[in-house]
Amino acid sequence: MTQSDTDPFFVFEITPSCNFECIYCYNGCRDNTENPEKQLNLTRIEKLFDKITSTNNIDSITIAGGEPLLHKDLFNVISYFKNKGIKTGIASNGSLLTEEVVSRLVTSGVSYFDVSLDTLDEEIHYKLTGNRDLGSIKKAITYIKKSPAVLTISTIISKLNLESIARVIDFSFAFSVDHLSLNRFTPSGIGEGNRELLQVEKIDLLNLLEMVENKSAQYHYPINISLPLENCLIPHKNFPSLNFGSCVCGVKKWVIDPMGNLRICEQNPEILGSLFDRDFQALSTMAAVLNFREDDFRGSCPSCEKYENCGGGCRFIRDR
Ligand code: SF4
Ligand code: SF4
Ligand code: SF4
């Protein structure tokens, strides 16, 4: 099968288990214990992806969680994807990425990492994640940078770490991190209950973007604003150095949960159905997907001249 632009890109949440307790976590089913009943083992994962790849090309897949390093079969799953010719990445909180683990992951077939880093201040890191060991994450970043893998640092934009983001940019630039992605806080999952504490006011967001724009221009360092900010709310033309993302969930990007169910996006808990029971084609063309995509923000998206660049913004946030 030849690759095409419409081939799906999957985020596979391999486990709900996590060793962090982030107060912004979108994952409502996060589990701070290790419960094998709530995830698939290697045999089932192979069965699932044998079925999906029998009718779909998959060019690349991001393995996320929870914390993917907590799945006991992770290395074998990565080798399985490698044998299938699928490019594999890991989205991790970084705490378990020792030098040896990074090296094993890369040898098994991981070609890119996405590591969360919201602040370089230990206390703020603790408030946001419940974890005190920021040092392990910084070390993980240096180990990945020594490997051939591509590294993205992902940073949440919230009230608690707003003042920290300038230092995260400086750090990322100093360590030649390949990509830096800033994502506005999304009030979903566990994060929904912490909205007051975390959600940034528009004026603060604009001030932040100004600072980010200046640093990006000064360093010649492209910075991604990955979770879309609607062009009609935040004019993108005012921030020419920044790369604004658009929403591709339900078109290009899909999420597979730890039990093999298909969802439209990470933030959206709605399950379309089990990929063991039904084909991807059938699930991905359900009315729920079409409604989600065709939802018309402010009644003006279809005729908006910025639609191509904006994509209609985040369908999940705007409903809340
Ligand atoms: S955001 Fe990620 S690292 Fe934090 S608790 Fe949720 S799954 Fe774990
Ligand atoms: S496409 Fe929709 S969300 Fe985007 S700028 Fe236009 S009206 Fe706003
Ligand atoms: S709906 Fe929002 S959170 Fe989900 S993929 Fe689209 S932009 Fe991202």
C-alpha cells in the first residue's frame, strides 16, 4: 500500500497508569496504580494493529499514556511497530527516561520523543504534577539530545507556570531542543475541576504570546502554539515568528485508548467504539465524528477566509 495524506495518524494511549498526578491532566481515566485489566498486553496489541494495518497505511504512531514507560511490554510493542515499518514516537513525562532506557528505546525503534516540561522551578513543577524530581526530566532531555531521535518539549500554558515559560524557552534553545510546543490548558478530564486555578485570561495569553514572539525572533527559534488558538480571537498575523497549529482530529489524527477503543482527540473522552469489533473506516465515519468536525464556531467558520490556516480552532475547548 502506498502512503497518502489521508492516512491516519494515531496517538496510542498504551496505558492509563501514571506516576504523576498532574492537576491539568486531560485523562479522566488516569490510574495511579498499575492495573493490567485496564490495558492490552502485547498479544492483544499485535492483534489490534494487525487488523488496523490490514486496511490502512500507518506511517507513524505516537505512544502515549498515562506514562507509556509503565507498560511492561513497551519495548516489544515498539519492536513490533518497527517490524511493520511504522515510525514510532514516545510522549512521556520524562521521569523514567534514564540514559539506558533512552538508548534501549531508540535501539528498539523510537525515532522521536515528546517530553513534558512546564517549568524549571521545582515548587511549581510539584504543584502542577505532584512530582519533585525535576532533575530526572532535565537529564532525560540531555540523554535524548545525545541520541539520533528528534525531541519536542511540550509545555502547558496555565496560570501557575505563566511566569516560567520564558525560562523554558531559554532552556530549550540552549539545549538545541528540536521543537518546542506550547499548549493552552484544556479543561477536560482531571483538569476540568481545576479550571479556575489554571485557565489563563485572554490578556495574559496575549502578553505571553508577545514575549514568546520576541524570543522566537531573537533566537531564530521556531516555536509551535500547537493547541489551536482561533485566529478570530488571537490574530496570528501579530505573531509572525510563531507556528499556530490547526485542529486535525477526526480527519488525520485519531486516538486509540488503552483498551483498543477509537476516540476523536486526546481531550475528548467520547468513545466511538472498539477497533476489535468494528473497522476503523466504519468508526471514523460515524455521525459523531462528522458532527464534531462540522460544528460551526460562532456560525462563521465555513465562510471565514482564515479557515484554511485556522481549521476552525479547537472543537473541544469551544464547547466549554
Ligand atoms: S498529564 Fe500525563 S504525566 Fe501528567 S498525570 Fe496525566 S498522563 Fe500523567
Ligand atoms: S475559521 Fe472559525 S475559529 Fe477560525 S478564525 Fe475563522 S471564524 Fe474563527
Ligand atoms: S479538538 Fe482541540 S484538543 Fe482535540 S485535536 Fe482538535 S484542537 Fe486538539
